[in-house]
Amino acid sequence: MSNRKPSFRFEIDNFSEKKANAISSNTFKSGGCEWFLAVYPKGDRLADGHLSLYLQVANDTTLQPGWKRSINFYVVLLNQSGKELYKTGLGQSSFCAENPAWGYRKTLPLSKFQEEGFLEKDKLIIEVYINGGEVEDVSNKKKTVDINGFQVFASQVTKVGKIFTEHPDIAKDFKPTKQEVKTAYMNVLLRVIKTLNKPPKSLSETRLNKASSELSELMNVGFKLDWLKLKLDEVTLERKKSDADGSKVQQLEERVKHLELKLDEVNESRTQQVEERVKKLELKLQQASFSKSLSDDANEYRAQQVEERVTNLEMMEVGLKLDSLNTKLDEVSLERKKTDDTNESRAQQVEKRVKNLTLMELRLNTMLGNLEREKSYDTSVFDSRIQQMEKHVMGLGLKLESLITKLEDISQEKKKADDADGSLVQKHEESLKNIELMVSHLKVEVDKKKNMASDDGFLLVD
């Protein structure tokens, strides 16, 4: 906000309660000219829900014909504490007889004024700052034309001529005789006609009131303006019809606000009741908590005793289970030992048989040696020996197969009982395989001997 002193300060108390469409300030002087502010609390017809305000020339009907004022100005809105609520831009405006008012149609949204705390103590302050030096009225130096005793500018000739054509007796009883006054009143008449020719909805109540006041003044000085008064009544009625619709909306808004206030009161009352009930419940809860704490101490002691007894029982149960497991382990170990002893006994028997087979192998080798030496003996004796050896070898083969079968049975039983004893059985199997190879070798040697005997003239029969 600027530190300079405002040209004018307008304070409006109880702003939200203002019912008038327009609020006018007192007249003030600035730059050698008189002005006043026009404020529209509900906005003008085209404000679209915004606050409207205008700077207007005061007593413009008394000014000389062709007056004109060009100034720069801006407006600041404040609350009671001096806080800036809104500031307009700096505008350059030219005021004249045709446009005696300039301002701002849309400033603050009206909804802002309904916010709590926005407008402190419901007071609105408006400051006007007018820039520029001394502003003087400037007379129009253009040439004027006389129409029925009235000096008018060339730009007004057509309009004034039309008025006298349609209403020849309009100035028959006109009283003022000074030309300047007559020209000023003609300008006022032209302005009123221009205002009433605008759409009714675009006219504010202030503008219509001003037009009505000016029309009355014109009729008082002698103008016959019944036709214009009829036009004013029509425009006013049309505008009131449109205002009626807006009034209904406003009434509905007020009813809604009233209902909202009642609802707030009801909610506040219910909130208080709920808070009181909550406090009572909290007090009861505290009392119940104290009683419960005493009961909890006793229950906690009893719970500890129960937990200790349960722990002791669990320990006893675990001890019994351990004893049972140890007994079963002893039984399994004993059974395992018996099985191992049986397997060991069988393995010893197999070892003995293997030793016997080894001895038999040595005997066979001895017999083969003897067979070599007895090659020159009688063929019948030789054949008999050969047959005996074959039978003996076949018997060894059968015994060997039986031993292998038993050894496989022992191996399977041994593997089921304990895989750790598999190495001993494997050794026996390897020994048996070696014996089988040796027996096979012996058979080959016997066959060779047969072939050798055949080559020497003997025929060996299988």
C-alpha cells in the first residue's frame, strides 16, 4: 500500500447489512474538481458476483458545456485494522458530459466478504488516490448551432433536431434565459434520453434514480417531458421484474444461511452433550481401571503359580519321555548286536568254506601235475582219472553256486542290518569271483589236456 495520503477515505460500517443497491459517499474535492464514490455492495447488473465501485463527477449539470476531465486514479480496499484487501490498477480515464463516471465493475468476489474474519468488525474502508496536477474544466471550443433558441454542438444537432421534430412544444414553457444554462440543461436532457435507451437490465438503481432526479429537475425548469417520464416508468418496471428474480434468489440464500446457522447451533449443542457423556465415561473408565488393577495383581500372582506348576509337569513329562527313549535305544542296540554276531558267524563260516575251496584248488593243481606224469599210462586208467576229475570239478561248481547263493542271501541281510558291514561281504564276493576264475582256468587246462591226449592217439569223451 502507498505511503501517500489518499485523496479521499470512505468508511462503511455494518457493510454486510446494507440492503441498498448503491451507496454514495459525500462529495470531496481533488485537483480543483468535485467528486463522489458510488459503491455497489451486491455488484451492478454485469458484475457477476463482485463488488463494484465508481468515481463520479459531482454536480456535472452545473458545469460549462463541453467540460472534460482526464485523470489517473486507483482504489484500495482495507479492513478496520488497515490491512489491504484489494487494490485496483492505475487507470487513466476521461470524464465528460456523456461519461461522468468511471470505475471498476469487478473488484473483490462477494463470497470473500462471507468468509469468517475477512472483514474485521464488518467495516469496509475505501481509499481513492487521484494522480495528476490541477484538473480544470475545459470548455469545448467547437462551433455551436442554434436550434429553437438552444446552442448545441454540431455533433448534437441531429439528436436535438429529432427531439424538437417529435415534440415541438417541449421547450414552450422553458424558464431559464441564459444561454449557458439552456445548453447545460439540453446536455442533461440528452444524457437522460441516452440512459433510458439502454437495456433495462444493464441499468443500476443508482443510475435510474439519478435519471429520475434529473428528469424531475428538467420538468421543473419548464420542459414538457411526459413522454420521457412514461419511458422512465417502463424501464423502471422492467428492471424491477428482473430484480424480483434476483430478490427471490437472495431470499433463498438468506434462508439457507439461516438454516446453516440453526444447524451450527444444533451441532454445537450436540457436541457439548457428547463431550459431557465422554467425560462421564472417562471417569467411569478410570474407576473401573483402578478396580481392575487390584484384581489384576491377584490374578497375576495366581497365574505365576499355575505357570510354575505347568512348568514342573512339563519337566516331568520330558524326563519320562527321555527314559523311554533310552530304554528303546538300549533294546535297539542289543538287537543290533545280536544281528551283528549272527552276521559275523555266517561270515566266518563262509571264510572257512573259502579256505576249503582254496585247499581243493591246490589239490587240483597237484592232480594236474600228476596227470602230466601219467600221460604214458594206460588209456583206460587215464580216462577214468579224467572222468573222476570232471565229476569232481562239476561237484565243485555246484558247491560254488550254492555258496554264491548263500553269500548273496547273507549280503542282503547284512545290508539291511548295517551297511557298514558291506565291506566284509564284498571281500568274500571278490574271493568267490577269484575262485570262479580259478575253476574256469582249471576247466580250460583240463580241456587242453584232453586235446593233448587226443593228439597222442587217445580219444577223450565228455
